[in-house]
Amino acid sequence: MNTRTSNSGVTPDPADSDGQKTPDWEMLNAIDAGVAVFDPELNLVSFNRKYKELCGYHDSELREGLNLRELIRISMSGQSLEHDEIEQAIKTSTTRLLHGKQNFNFRTRNGNTITISRNPRPDGSVVETVHNLHLELGNSDVSALEHIARLAHTRMMLALDAIGDGFVVYDANDCLTVYNQQFVELNPHISDLIKPGAHYATMLRTGISRNGLRGNGQSEEEIFEQEMERHRNPGVAYERQLQDGRWIRIMEKPTEDGGTAGIRTDITELKNRELEVAKISGELTATSSHLDTALNNMVQGLCMFDAEQRLILCNRQYREMYGFSPEKVKPGMLLSDIMKYSISLGNYRDEDAELALKARHNPNRLAHRTTIKQYLRDGRVMAVMNQPMEGGGSIATYQDITKLERHEERLRAYNNQLARSNKELQEFAYVASHDLQEPLRKIEAFGDRLVKKHGESLPDEGKVFVERMQNASFRMRELINDLLGYSRVTTNAKPFEKVSLCHVIEGVKSDLQIQLQETGGEIAFDELPTLDADPIQMRQLFQNLISNALKFRKPDIKPVINISAEDHSVKSTSKGEVRYWRIKLADNGIGFDNQYKDQIFTIFQRLHGRLEYGGTGIGLATCRKIVERHNGVIDADGTPDVGATFIIDLPVEQEKSEYLQ
Amino acid sequence: MSRNDTVRILIADDDEDDLMLIADAFKESRLMNPIDFVKDGEELMHYLRKEGQYADTGDVPLPGIILLDLNMPKKDGRTALKEIREDPKLRNIPIVVLTTSKSEEDILKTYDLGVNSFITKPVTFDRLVDVVKVLRQYWIEIVAIPANA
């Protein structure tokens, strides 16, 4: 049912129970030879008009389904032959068919001599051709005959239909002769025109006018000409997109009889994949160009080397850093050659060149992630980081760290300077403690001797001078001792331990017992925390603060000092929440104006005249230094004639490393 | 007080002023013991070992007590102290270290110097006299006891 056939021709429709039809009987009728086809049971399947004529059968005698034996019997009847002879001939004929092709001449009932050729097919069917003995058949005729006979075979047509491609044959006049179902399928826009004898040009023109073909903006006439040109010069495959989007490849070949045979293949999937590949490759190209842009816009230089240390790729910065010409340094160049080239450009100081070559090319180094520093002749410092890649080869990045290096140098210099000045400060502390005190002690001692031994003989003015001298000496001793205490906060620090502030205050109370008694002072505190601290410094801190409060008391009022503590947690960005104790020490003394509150913690800064209130101006500076050493903060809040409050925030816990100090 | 008075006192100090003050204080406290002075650690060792300028002092007995200033030129007090403590003939002599300040005393205590006492050089002369008296009570009289026995 897949195959079309013409309805014309005298041949009985050879459609059998399978309904098979062949398109070729019309043509078979046109040729000057008889053709008949028998099935493996040797029953007649089909035949052409000429067969009937040449064999001399009457219309009523010949019909499909007739057995070859019967046919032989009919054709030999009326030739005065014995029944046995006829039967023998039938037997011989059918038996010989088993062995292959038969060719013999035969005299028909109406006196013609014909040549009969019986050709058994591999499937058991038999094709019989007959022609006049006199007639010399041309080669092309014979080949056409065989060609047609072959095509006539039902199974062949089935086979044609079974192939996935469209198949078509045009005769020498460019008319459709053979085609299969797929051919129709691949020409949906002209399916109504496709029938044997249809002209190629007609089908093409109609197809174009029905927009069956996609042109590239060409006119219908141009498309037609182009297609005809292709059709007339077959041999080269070409592709065409159908209106429905499908792609087909058309391959035509000239046949020996001057016609054209063509194969049409649906290549839509292939084409889509091809387009996909083209798209992906386009994307890849874009990605690669993005990568190039990224590489070339990096601040660092970058190189990639293969396992043999040949350059795979490098970016612009790399070449610019070392002044390499892009023509010279390109993929494939050996790292050692690049280094030699770099040396030849004078990138390295002579004494460093050999070293640089060695360091950069050390195979041991290339196997691990390493960083080396290159000191270039022009003063630049490069950090070259080499990282091995999986499967051999390495990636190297080059960074200009000149600025960093300079900063580090400067930092080192500052550090050294700082260490030196710290050391000098400590030495000063020692000098202050010993060498300065030594002459001072003498001044005091001999002054004392002078007063004791010769005081009586001194005039009154002389006594005053000596007294002032001794007062000055005493002050100087005070200053030196306080200064020493201040510098010892850091130089003589003890590791932190758990310190109970209650114990500390009790200790200070007993130390200051005399002053408390003299002033009638009171220290009030209830619960004070235990925290990580240096016990000696805590005592020093509170002793300074309390004696300060007693010193700056109001003349007529007994000094009262209140010490309290509260939990004061603070959010710190680097450490999360840090717990502090906020300790407040409030007095009822003369207070101070808050505008001076920063001054009071500054060394040698005083708010009052020396004669009014004694002291060196070092006490509160020492307090601040102690609190800061404990990672805390000290602040003060004063109101003149009301009192002062010192606020100290100290961490509940200190870093463990501080313990090991 | 006769036997105690023979105990010889050696003062090693490079400071002339202190020497003068100490000598005055000894006089003031009526301490009659013989007092010798050396100006540096080298001289101290020569004195004790009867070498150099002290080669001819063979019959002079060793001091019953040494007052030692640690900061002296040439050989300092620390080195001299070490040598004295390592010398079997000298190691039993009591040594009292003279310091300038209380804080210096704190620092010196942290070293294992093997000294018998520290004395801070007092600021006033009266205090110095007191110190000399204490010195006599605690050391010279105690040192004299074995001599009596």
C-alpha cells in the first residue's frame, strides 16, 4: 500500500491478497518485451501486455494465479505433441529452474519463435522475460528491462519503503518513475502531485509557489533556477530546509538511461546538533575571550607552564613586568629560555642573575607550592608564587611587592627604633634609680650634716637657704621615685592571677591607716569582684586613687570614699562580647571641672599649685598606665566642690597569653 | 668591749663621700674597731688574698665583716662576691651589701648572691649612725663570739 501505481494499462491489476501494486506495469507495457513474475509456488503474479502477445495467449487464457505448469501446458497445446512429451517438458522446465537461469527458444502456437528467459530469484520467485528471436535487443534495453524487472518486484519496493530515506527515480524525460513513501513524506507540500509520470520541473515550481522551500530572500524564479541547476548537474549533495523546519539532504546521481536517481535524507537532528555545536563553539569563543580579558586585566602577572616547563600561556602584565616582547615570549618557550632572555634584558643585577636562574628553575621547587622573592636591578621586588598543577606543569603568579617590601622595611626600622628607645627608657629608669639618686642622697646627707653640726653658727638667712635646698632635694627624691614607679608598670610587671579587690582595698586601708586617721576619712565598699590582674599593681592603683581622694578632700568635711562594682559587658567587634567589671570610686572632695579631665591622667600635669596640694603629677598617669596594661579603661567625672568619681573598666578575664608573660 | 674592738671592718666602696660619711658615723657611734677601705673589687681581692700592694700585710688578720658596694670600677662587687664565696679561706666572712635605694635592694634580692644582709645607704646622717649601731649589734658582736669561745 506504500507504493503507488498507475491505474492505466491493460494489465490486470496485479494486486493480490496482499494488495501489492507496482507502478511499473505501465512502463512494462510500453517496452518491446514480455515480462511475467511468478511466486515461489510458480503461480503467476503479474505480467505485461507484450508477454501475452508474444506468447500467443488469448485474453481468457491468461490470469493471475495460474501455475507455470498450466501455462506451459497451454502454450504447447495444439502443437501435436504427446501428453507424455508435454508432461516431460513441464517437469524438465520446473526442475531446471532449481539450478538456475534458463534460456531457450520456443516456437509459439501462432508460429513465432521467441526467446524465453526464466530467472529464479533468491527468494524463490521467478521472472520470465520473452522477446522475438529476430529482435536484437540493445544493451540499454536489456539493462532497462532488468532494472525495471527488478524494481517491479514487490519485495524490492517494500525494501525501498523500509529504508529511512526518501528514494526517487526520474527518467530521461525528467518524469517521476519510482519513489517511496519517505519521498512523499519529505515533500508534504506537493504530496498531491507526486505520482508516476509527474514532471520534475512542475513539482518544483508548484512546491516553490506553495512556499515549500525556504529561500534566502530570493525570488521564486531565482530559487527555481538554482534548484533546477542543481538537479541538472547531479552528483553533489546539498541541504535544504523545509517550511516545517525540517532539514533534508538531497543527493542525486545520473542513471545510465539518462534519468536521475535521488536520495533524500532527513538530517534535522544532525543539523540541529550541528547548529548546537556551532552555538556552543560560539559560546566557547566568547568565554575564552572573557578569560583573556580577565587574565589581561589582573594586577598580577600570570604564566602557565606544561610538565616540560614550556610556556602554555601568559598574560600581558607578566610581559610588561619584565619588559618582554610578545613576539619573543610566546607559548612553547622554555622557562629556562625565558629566564635567559630576562637576564639578557638586564632585569637582574649581575650577581643575582645566576641565582635567579637557579632558584626559578629548581625542579624541587617546581614540585611544591613555593614563593620566592626576586630583587630586580631597577629596585622592584617581585614575589613569584609557583604552584604545581595536577597532571604536571605549574602556574606561576608574579606580584610587584616593592611597596609592601618598603613598608615592611620601614616597619622593621620603626620596630628596631622602638625597641631601642624602650631599652633606653629602661636604662633611664635604672639611671634614675641609682645614678641620679646617688648625688641627691649626698646633697641631703651633707645638708643634714651641715644643719646638725654647724646649724648653730649659721645666720638665719643661711638656715633658710639650707632648708629650701633640703625641700628641693626631698621633692626631687619624690619625683624620681614616682617616675620609677611609673616606668616599672611595664618593666616590672608580674603575671596576672586571680585578685580579690576586697583584699586589695583592705591592704590599702592598712597602708593608709595614718592618713585615714589624720583626715577622719572613711572607705565604704561592699561586694567587690575577683578578677585577673597583677596584685601589686592593683594595690598601687587603688592606693594612688584613695590617697588622691584623701589629698583633695574638702577642708572642713571628713572624706568619704565609696567603692562599688557592676557587671559591664561590652560588644567588641573582634572578640564578640567581652565581660568587664565597672568599678567606681567616688569621693566627696573638691572635685574638678570636667574640661580638665584628660589632663589629670597626663604625666606631670597638675590642676593645682604645688604649695596648695603636694605631689608630682605622676600618680594618676601611673593609674592609667596600670589600667591600660590590664586592657582596661579609666575615666574620671568631676563636679567642682561636690566630688570626683573615677570609673575603671577592667576585663573579668585576661587572655591566657598574658599569664605566661 | 675589748675583744670585739679587735674585729676588723673592711669597707669596699668607690664613693669618697660615702666613705667619709661612714667613717664619721663610726666615730659618732664610738665604734673603735679598725676600719680599712678599698676602692674597687680588684683591690678588695688583693686585700683579702694579701697580694699586690697588700703583699706585705701577712700578719694583718682577715676582716671580721665586709661592707660591700656592688657598683665599683674594675672588678665590680658581684664578681668579687662570687670569688669570695668560692674561696674556702674567705667564704665564711659575713658580707653586708650596701645599696643606694630600697628598690635597688628589691632587685638585688632576686639574685642568689649569698650575702648576709642588705643595708640601704641612709639619707640622713642620724639614720646612718643608727645603721652602724645595728651593724655592730648584729654582726660584729656575733662574729666575735666564736673568737671568744
